[in-house]
Amino acid sequence: MTGAGDDDPQRETPAEDPSRPEAGSASLQARLTTARDDFENRVDRAREQIDATNARIMKRTGRDLFAAIGVGVIAGAAVIGSLLFLKWVFAILALAIAGLGVFEITRALQARGRRIDLVPQLVAVVIIISAAFWFHSAVHWTALFLALAFIVVWRVVAQMSGSDGRVYASIFTDIIVGCFISIYVPFLASSALVLLRHEGGEWWILAFLLVVVAADTGAYATGLAFGRHKMAPRISPGKTWEGFAGGAVVSLIAGALAGEFMLGIPWWAGAIFAAPLVLSAMMGDLGESMIKRDLGIKDMSSWLPGHGGVLDRLDSILPSAVVALAMFQLLAPLGAS
């Protein structure tokens, strides 16, 4: 006969002893699962916030900020590495980048009905960039004139062979625009390679790139946060005077630091070095925006995520390379004194 207490449904099961190994393992696993779920929830919330912020920035600026940062980091690493360790690699990079820029603007102009010949344009890139880095300055200028003459002769011969009925004014305009491309892209870019040939030139290139990037980034961030007054709404609606002021302040600070720690010149000379670069970067940016507006396009291409085309990233750098070369001639003696 069984006792009544043995089958009592109300009897409580004894509590599991936490000192038992299997109980401790289950408790640890439960804590780990909870911690993992909490971490995943935090990551999901952070991702949603980042995506929402990026969406707001894209709505206002038309750029994917995080894609732009990724491309910028990769490009910056390639440029810095080649400048500091293998200068000839930087020259090859400059040659390739200038060639892509010329290809972009040539295709854009051709789409608008201009007769621009791609082959002589690319030949001009090779001639001008190569002469700037591997030959004497006199050869560099000779290469420019030879490249322009080649472009002119090619267009005249092509026009005579084509006989498409274009009037002389249009032919002359095609020639002028073709020569402008070679001056605007490879010749301005070649100024950086002329600077690179000088002793310590790689540091001056890094300094001017730092100042220009600081001006662009500072203007972007300041304009995004405080921009109210449009600088040139008919040319570039997104640019504001507040953004320009913020970019100028950031770039002057960057120039002073670069002068003191990179170029071996006084901090105030570094600020002087940066001041004209701020203006050249702004004018280059507005100049390319004016070209794109005249062509009826937003970007030269879509090759660089978050940036647009190659020329969309070179717009402020190209004219600044000439200014940097001039400022080097002016300020470099201060480093030797």
C-alpha cells in the first residue's frame, strides 16, 4: 500500500542545486544568450540610426557619405604610400587618373555634340605627364606645345576627311575646347609631378592635398550644419558662405600644422601656404560645377561611389597643384634658413 504523500500532486519539486555542474552550465549559457541578444539589438539600432543619418545626408547633398569615406580612405592610402615609398608609382597613378579624367570630360562633351577626338587627348596625357616627371622643365613646356599642336592637326585632318558640313565657327570651337581639356587636366596635374621632382617635394604635395581635403571636408561639414546663405546658387546650389568660412578655418589650421611638422617652415608660413589653396580649391570646384551645369549633367561619371567621377574629385586639386608649386618656390627657402 502506497502512502498518500507519495502521489500528492501539490508536492513541490525540490529546487535545483546551483552547485551542480549542469545547473551552472545552463545558467552561464542563458547569460551568454541574453548578452548576445542584447548586443545584436544594439547593433541593429546603431545600424538603423546610421542608415537614417546617411539617408538624410543623401537627401540634402545627393552623396552617399559612407561610400565616399570608403573610397577616400582607399585612394588616400594609395597616394600616401606611393609618394613616400615609390615616387614612380605616384607618377603612374597620376598618369592613369589624368587619363580617366580626360576620358570623362571628352565623352561628356561628345554627348553634347562637340567633335573632341579621344586618341590625341590620351596621347597628350602621356606626353605631358611623362615629361613633367621624367624630363627637364624645358621638355615639359615643349611637351605641352607638341600635345596641343597634335590635337589641332588631328582635328583639322579629321574634319577634312569627314566633310560633315560643320561651319568654321564650330570647327574652331572644337579645336579650342580640345586644347582646353589638355591644359585643364594633364597640364594642371603635371604641376604636382614637377613639384615631386624637387627635394622633399613629396611632403609639399602631401601638405597641399591635406589643405585641399581639409577645405573640402570642412566646407561640407560646416555647410551641412550651418549653411544658410548660398554662394553661387546658379552654378552650385549646395555651396554656402558658411561652408566656405568653415572650410577656410579648417584648412588654415591644417596648413599651419603641416608647415610646422611636415615642411620645416614656421607655422605662420604654413598658414600663408594654405590661404591661396583655399581660394584655388573653391574656384576649381565652382569651375567644374559650371562646366557640368553647361553640359546638363550632375556628375562626370559614376565610377567612384559617393563621389561621382574622377574629375568630380580632381576639381579642387587640379588648380591647387599649380598654386602649391608656386608657393613652394616662395616658401621653401624659409625651411633652409
